[in-house]
Amino acid sequence: MTTPAGGDTDRKGLFAALKETLATLLAIGKTRAELLIVELEEEKLRLMSMWSKAIGAAFLLAVGVIMAVFCLALAFWEQRILVFGLFAALFIGGGLILVASLKRQAAQPSKMFKASLSELEDDMAQLRRYRNKSE
């Protein structure tokens, strides 16, 4: 029993092409995973920086405002109830404004993984073009 001369060569070429395609797909997947990890790290560092600055600013502003209220209360000792009441109303109003702003911001979609999704969409478009070309 003999095999055709080109049959074995075609099979080797097909397996080599399949291996090359699989290696390319794995490399693309690895690159996309690395991009995703880099984006996660950048977002984590950005959020940590923002939180630490926000906490520090909130603490310092709160202490400063409390000191200012006490100075005003001492300056206008006879009207101290009015001074404390007025500032209590201002603080509550400011807090409610911040809560409303936070709700608005939480309702907006996140921009995280935007670059990864864009790259994956580009990859899918290229694969579709390649598939349509080969058909």
C-alpha cells in the first residue's frame, strides 16, 4: 500500500499552519491579558492616590471649618446659638449636595478597561476581515 506523494506533505503543512495559528492566538491573548493587568494596576494606583488625597483634604478642611466656627462663636458669644445653627445648616446642605453628586457619578458608566475592549474589538474586526477574505 502506497500513499500519494503529496498527502504526507499536505498533512505536515496543515499541522504546521494550525500550530502557527494557535501560537499567534496565544500570543494575542497573552498581550491582551498583560494590557488588562497594566490597566488594573494603573487604575488601582490612581484610586489609591485620589483616596489618600481626598481623606487628607477632608480631614484638614473639617478641622479648619470647626476652628472657624468656634472663632465665630467666640466673636459673637451672645449669638452663639444662631452661629452654630447657621453653620449646622450649611454643613448639612453641603453634605446633601455631595451625596447627590456622588449618586450622579456612581450612575455614570466606568471607563475602566476601555483600551482593552478597544483592542479586542480591533482584533475581532481583523479576524472577520481575514475570514471574509478566505471564504
